[in-house]
Amino acid sequence: MVIRTALTEMLGIQHPIIQGGMQHVGTAEMASAVSNAGGLGILTALTQPSPEELRAEIRRCRTMTDKPFGVNLTILPALIPADYDGYVQVVAEERVAMLEVAAGSPKKYMPMLREAGVKVLHKSATLRHALKAQEAGVDLIEVVGYEASIAGGQPGDEVGSWVVLAKAVATLSVPVIASGATATGRQLAAALAMGAQGVTMATRFLATEEAPIRREIKEHIAAEDVDERSTTVVLGSLNNATRVFKNDVTRRMNELERQMAGAVDFSQLAPLASGARTKTMWRETGDWNDSMWSCSQSIGLIRDIPSCHDLVARIVAEAEAQLSAAAGRIVVGGGGGVASKL
């Protein structure tokens, strides 16, 4: 059995699974491993200090896989000053399969990306953002539930995937991708049954053999005493709600936000939220308790550290089994009772 969707057909991939963008993790090693497993691997543009270094990473990834892969670009100029135009220019010139845009609008880049043949996916925190992205002409929309490793949430946006996805597939005309703490084939099957064309996973791919982070972090993610309650939301007082792993650093951030009440001074939070601090954790110390790092509630579903190939194969096999079992519960006609009314 093969799961074929608008996502797999559009991008020429085997399985309807996208690896989400992850700062300091979405490197050629991670992206190529997922693409080689049949999904769509994603390089994180801002992990590279400049557009030309992104170009070099794209070319390095091509030495590691002959399969399609994409690039994630999170557009947050107020918080992250960067040459966003330059990064998009490189993506277009290198003709990667897909650009995943988060936070900002891709509208001004659409003509250039269209001409280059690059598909565009917009990661939308709410349905109102998704409708604007659809109007801008994107090819795919990724809708994000509150249980995901969200970023940029505002008060009132605390809506889970079960509602967000149902509303999105009923409202939007472009293919929808589900993003919201996915880590299993059961969830992939549920998303497809609801009308999604695939899923995005990020936290689940952290706990794989190929993820370019310290082994200590992977083992902690998969530990028995870590579960779906092991996350928290920070920066909500700044209208930038972000789901992260619950540790001493993020507890301190929440404490500071409460103390500052309606007059939050980000300069007091910045040392705790520092990307450089997180990079050091991922690549050098492995101390999961010493930085702020994005993490969805799917952490409660992770109990091993497989290869990307084995993980993707297992998820797809489980999804196929669940979809087949669900199809077997449909009775057409029937001799009486409830079945006769279907």
C-alpha cells in the first residue's frame, strides 16, 4: 500500500511527511536523512549566518541526497535582523523543491519563486494567517495547533490541532498540511482522514540517530519520566507565545514575565532566550536544562532513538494499518440496525 497525496505528487516524494524547520538542527545531515527516508527534509535558512553560506549548505546537502528537500525561512525582522531577501534569492537560484515560510508573508517573493519553480508552503499559526497566505498564492498551507512547538502566538490563539485542522480543510482551497505534535502513524492517519495532505514533524526528528545534536538530549527526550506535560509556553506576554521544553531556564522566563506583569522588558529575558545559548546546548554541552529550546507535546510520544529511515517507515506502516482498519468499519447497505442507516 502506498499513501499518495497532493503533497507527495507536488514534490515528488515517497511519503507525506515533512521535517519541520529547526534552528541549529536543520542542517544537511538532518535534511538529507529525512529525504533519503522518503520524506521531505528541510534546511533551516537562519542556521546559516548568510545567504551565501545557505547556498553552500544547499549544495552540501545535494552531495548527501539525490531526493527533493526544502528550506525553512522564519521572517521576524523585529527580533532577527537578517538579509531575508538574500536568503530567498539563493533559494530561487538554487531551485530547491520547496520554501517553507513562517511568521512573515511570502507575498513579495512569490513571482521570483514561481519563476524558479520553487513550491511555497506557508506555516500559519491561525486560520486568518492561512487565508492571507492563500490569497498571496502559496502552493501549500501548514496549519499549526497549540500543542505544537508554536512561535508567534497571541492571546486567543490557544486552539488545538483537532479544531484548527478541521476548520482549515473545510475553508481553504489549497492543500493543507497538519502541524501539531505529530510523532506517530496514528496521527498521520487521523490527519489524512480529516483531509490533510500530509504532516510536519520537528520534535520527533530530534530523537533520531542522524539529528545533529548531542546524544544526551536525545536520551532525555526519550526518557520515561518525560511526557506531554514536560513543555511550557513562554513569551506570551510579548505576543510571541512559544512552546518550549520545561526546564530551569524556561521556568525562570515565566517567573520573570509574571513579575513584570504588563510591562515586560525583553532585555531581561534575552539572555535566557539566546539562540547562541541553545546552539551551545545542541552541539557542545548537551545540557537540556540550560537553554530555551522549542519542543511540542509530541515529546510524550517519543520513547526511542531510531534512524530517520526506520522512523518514517514505521510511521507510514502504522498509518496504513490504521487507515485500512478504519475503512473496514464502513458498512454500505447492511441488513439492519445502525448499518442500514449509513
